[in-house]
Amino acid sequence: MTGPAPECVALAEGLRDMRARTGLSLAVLAERTAYSKSSWERYLNGKSPVPRQAVDGLCTMAGEPAGRLLALWELADAEWSGRARRTLPAARPAPAPAPVDAGAPADAGAPGSGPAGPGRVRRQWLFTVAVGAAAVATAALLTASAVRGRGTDPPASPASPVLDPEPGCQGRACDGKDPAQMFCGLPGRATSLVPQRRTASGARMEIRYSPVCAAAWGRIWHAETGDAVEISTPGSRPRRVVIMSTSDTDAYRFTLMIGGPDRTGLHLCFLPARGPGRECVNS
């Protein structure tokens, strides 16, 4: 029995790396997204196809650009759906990684490279496979476009349109809701209303605003256990998030949202667990 396609393996490994950057457990991922704990276990281990929204949401929680993982998702989705087998010519297999000689220096065979243990060799191989598959897919698409251009038939619609999840709320309907679960914080949907603020203790904070959701929230990272940020505006209930454990100290943590089209009058305060008093910024 053949194993999973290299594209799917590379995506699962990338998702595990991204989840490690969030520092969140599977239970917390389930609380903050629309996917269950068992679903996340299957996604992270390559046991079942991953929704594109789950990839987007995980990157948002990690505070990382989603472009690389979404490119891997496109390749993996072509494998899951069978489109790759129907439309792409057979590609020569990528060369297997060179065996690592236990008696040789760790960086042998790669001039100018850093240590290259088995884990790194595997990641380099997966990256090579993904890049090679992307090149084959691009060439196939260009060839198909050229053939269609010489004929009279109208261009065919894409086999797998890119999904763009609709925002889960807008304006006042976003009050008290999670920006990640409502798809308000996806890349390109939110911006910082004020420059990022570094506090006296070293924590960072900022006011985030999503035009598509017409809602704002506070964000904190590099904080300490017990630190908190609170966002408020006249006429709305303040929203606060507290750093509860060491796993949350380096990951982005968000307050719940305050809905409304007015971007002014927002007030974000850092409440340290120890040290100097509160520090605040206004939009």
C-alpha cells in the first residue's frame, strides 16, 4: 500500500510547525476554531483532508503569513481530489535524501550550510518535492491556457475555486465574539490602528481593526503569566484577555471584539501582573 502523497506529508508537517508556534493545545485550538479536537488531531497528522479555512485560522493564531502553507494546501488539495492524477503528467520522483553518515561531520556535503541532521534533511526533501510539484502544476496550467487560446471554446471554469470564508459577523453583531472564529482576523482583513506598543516589561500590544467585520480587538504577545490587556470604548462593554499559562506567553492572544464602524475612541490598556502600572494607547 502506498503512503500519502509528499504534498500531503509536507502540509501536515507545516501545520504541526505552525501549531507549535501558537503554543496551543488541541483542546484550546478546538475552543478557538470551528473544528473539534479530534479533527485537529487528524489534520496535524495528515490523516484526513484539511479545510482551507483551518489553515488560514491556524496561521492567524500564530501571527504568521499564510502564503506558504496555502500554497502547500493547493498542492495537497489537488491530490485529495484526484485532480493531480487526472491533469498532471507523471513527474519523475524527487531524489531521495542522501544518507547521513553517523561518523561524518553534521554539515558534510552541504558547503556553507548549518547542521543537517535527519530532521533537517527530511524537511529539505519535502520542500524540494513541494517546489517541484508547484513547477509541474504551473507548467500544466500554462500549457492548458495556450491550447484553449488557439481554439474557439470558452475557457473552462477552475476545477477547485479558492474558498474565501464570509465574515461570521459585522458591526454590533461582533460584540463579544472571537475574531479568529468569525474569520475577521484572516490575512488581509485586519490592520493595526496604532503603532505596536512595547511596554515597560517588554510585552507588545496593539489595537486591531477589521473593515470587513467593522469590529476591533486588542492583541498582546511576549507577555508574562498574569499580564492582561483590555480594550474599551464609550457605550460598549470592555473586553479583556489574561495570559493564563506559559504556553500563552509568546503566542498572540486576543481580546473578544467590540463591534462598530467607528475606529476612533478605542482605548487599549496593558495591565501587568507585576512591575509598573497600566499603560494605555488610544486610536
